[in-house]
Amino acid sequence: MKSRASVIGGVAAIAATFVVFVIPFLFIILMAFKDRQQSALRDFSWPNGFHLWDNVVQVVQTRNWMMVTAFINSTLITVASVTLLIVLAAMVGFVLARRKTRYNGLIEFLILAGLMIPPAVVPTIWLLQGLKLFGTLHGMVLIQVAYNLPFSIILYRAFIATIPRELDEAAVIDGARPLDVFFRVILPLLWPVTVTNIVVQSVGIFNDFTNPLYYLPGNQNATVQLTLYNFQSQFNTAYNLLFTNILLITIPPLIVFMFFNRQIVAGMTAGAVKG
Amino acid sequence: MAVSSIAGVSDVAAANRPMRSRSPYPGWFFLPAAIIYSVLFLAPTFASLYFSLTRWTLFDSTFIGLDNFVQFFREPFLVQGLVNTVIYAVVTSSLKVVIGMLLAVMLTSQIMARGYLRSVIFFPVLVSTVGVGITFTVLMHPTAGAINQGLALIGIKGPGWLVDPKLALYSVALVDVWKGVGLATVIYIAGLVAIPRDYYEAARIDGATPLQNFFYVTLPLCRPATATVITLSFIGGLRTFDLIWAMTKGGPGFASDTVASVIYKQYQAGFYGLSTAGNVVLFILIAVLVVPLTMFLNRKQGHE
């Protein structure tokens, strides 16, 4: 056996990935534990005391508790848009997978276009202003739904194609109306792909920086990513607070990662094998 | 326009069906999604084609023909943004393909601590891009940054990662690879696992070396995964904005500007027509580069 070579290879791999991938996160944590003076050195020294709690309190209180507002805003946007995305994308995916019409080609083209084309920013702002949606949370929700629909539809359509048609037919024979067929029979069966959708889209929308930057200006509307960006200029002499902020906004994705690792990977690699 | 076409689609289709009221697949299921998508995505995209030809204040617009585009291809710093975008997309996607594939081969072999390695490599994909950008901006500081201090310990004088105009774009691209290579890796792992073991069995009987195994079995058979990784990261690279903005804001000077950061800068400066022209340029750039690329990748696949 080549066990010795593979042990050496394994240790080397662990050491290399530790340096490249783990140390930056250790750096964030160390910096968040330091006080202002020590953090100004920006090195890997051990914190001279436990300052994490003070830093957290300071970050949270900055600019009139902006961080709290931001967490509430980000949570509201994420929950609302993911809910809408799931219902709307599952409806489209269901009919798209079941009914073959000559318009399916057009719809698939629109889905691919949505995945590729970068949104036209200023015309969107102009339109949102016309609709009185610019700078509002519900406007932001609708934008996130519009931009992320194509990906969710693709996930749903692929999964629905694996559910036998006989199921819908049986439900219809039993007298179910179309809405019942979908919401009572099909939607519950989609649970695995729904979980994948929830996880992947929540992480994406929670971490989104560009769209809130354009469509959601104003301090009362700040999202979590925007606070970090705003604090970057405000805290540029207080690295301990800046990194405490980074640490705080890394916690939600970390929790999601620990519980839903499998679903995330499933969602993000969907379609990769079949090509 | 687009709204009516999609709504029309479903109405016509529903009317053509004899069991209209009984169909368990009602066409109006498309409607809510179609309205949101058309109003907030398609309509602005079509509007951008017109507004890119105007001088625009959001309240009124003056038609000026192709002036915005002429400016886009004449101003040196705007041209540089265009070139940078292509460089960035090529560098990030090729590095992600090579490193992602090597990591995936390593992670599907009998290596120890596979779970740990997979998690550690994948986790940055889920972390906030702005957070990653700020962290690496601090780590890449030319004198106080931990990277250059670490290099100094082993006697190497580190470069000015983000302050050297020749290097800034590549430094950001490197961080992009750091953050995104985990996604390429898991896509490759899915592709590698799907290769039937028989091929390796046959290669073993023919006496193939591990290197031959890789080049004649693994590489051709995971081409769908390669196509996905290239397409995804190439489009992502062309559209990239948040990492550039968090790390260099396009600087020093215009050295690391991309089309997306130019769009934002022109928007901030109030040049809405020019900003929209940038959007159209980016759209054309993606169409011109990605459509042939995917066709090429798929043609090769059919050839196998």
C-alpha cells in the first residue's frame, strides 16, 4: 500500500487549505476580539484581553442602532422574497414541465436570458420611481423575485419532471380543482427541492450588495451588507469594530451552512452533470 | 409589451384546449411570475436600448444617437474598463477551472479528512462578498498587511497587491478565485462521481498510469462539468461589481475598473445615459462572448 505517501499528501493538503482558507477567518475572529489600539496593527497577535462583547455593543449601537434596523430589513426582504419566489417559481415550473405548447421555447429563452443578462440599472430605477417603489422594502422584494425567478424555475422544473403525471390525473378524477391539484398534491411533494431553493436563495439575497446599493438608498432602509459598506469609511481607524461587523454578518450563513450543507451543494450543482 | 405577449400566450393556449376549466395545468399559473419578471426585468432591459442613445436626467431625455457609445470606445479609462472586464473574466474562470478540477480530483480520491477539506473549501462561497473584500484589503496592505509580513518572514518582499496599478486587477481576481473556487470544486465533484467506474477499470487493464487516467478518462468525461464551470464563472466574471467595489473602487486611478464599476460611477455622477450605455455594452459583451463559448463547449461535447 502507498499509505505513507497518502498520509503525507493528506497532511500537506490539510496544511495548505488551513493556510489559504482557514487563516483569513481566524484573522477576522482575532481582530474582533482586540481593542482599538491593538487592532490598528492588523497583525496575527493574540488579543490582549477579551474585547469582543464591547466591540459588539459598540457596533450595534453605532448610528442609532443602524445594525438592528439592517438585520430586521435584511430578514424581512429575504423571507418575503424567498416565499414569493417559491410559490411563483413552483407554479411556473409545474405548468412548464407538464404542458407542452409551442410557447415553451419562448419561456425557456426568457429564463436563460434572465440568468445571463445583467439588469439595466438606471432604467430600472426610473421605472421603480414611476411605480413609487424606489427605495422601499417591498420594491426591493419584487426586484429580488424578478432577478432570481429563472434559477428557481429551473430547479423546480427539473424536479417536477420526475413526479409521475398519474398523480395529477388521479387528483382530477377525484374532483380536485386546478388550485387543489397544485397546492395540496404537488407542492407538498416538492419539499426537497423547496428546501434547496429556500437555502440557496436566502443566502444569495441576504448577501446581496449590488441591488440594495442601487435600489434601496437611505439609512432607514439599510441592509446588512450596506451597513458593512458604510462602516468601512466610518471605522477605517477602528479595525476591531469593522471586523466585529464582518463576524456578525458571517454568522447567519455559517448557521445555514452547518445545517443545510447538503441542500446547498445539491442546488448549486443542479444540472452540472447532465450538462 | 412583453407582459401582454406572455399573458396572451397562456390565454390562447387555454382557449385552444377543449377541457379548459378542467385542465389541471392552468395557463394563468405563469401570470404572476410573468408580470413581475416583465415589468421589473424585461421592460427596463428594452428601455435601456432607447435610453442608451440619449442624454438623460431621469425626468427628460434628449436623443443624441450613438454619442454615448462613441464616448465609451474613445475615453481611455472607459476602454480600459472594457479590457479589464475581459481580462478579469478570463483570469478568474480559467483559474477556477484548473484549481477547481485539481481540488475535486483530490477530494474524490482516498484522502484523509475529506469532510473537513470540502467544508473549508466551500464555505467562502456563502460568505458576504463585501466582508471578504474588506478582509483581504486589510490582509493585502503593502506594509502592514499580514500577507506581506508573512512573506517577509521567509525573506520575500511582497508586492503592493492593491496599490500597484499593474497588479490591482489581478489581486482582486485572485480573491474572487479564493471565494468562488469552492463552487467550481463541488460542480466538478458531482461530475467526477458520475463517471462510471468501468472506464477506470478498462484503463487499469490496459495498464494506464494515473496521469494517463487523468488525461484520457477523467478530463474528457467530465466535460459537462467543465462547460458549466466555465460558463458560470465567465458570466459572473464579466458582471462582477461588488468585490471590485469593496476592494479598490476601480483604483488606483482607473487601473481596476470594470464595465460594472463604470456603470455605477457614471450613475453616481449623474450621467444616466452614459451609465445605461455601459449596461448595453456589458449586455452585448456577454452575448458576443458567452454564446459562441457555450456553442463551442457543446460542440466539443458532441464530438466525443
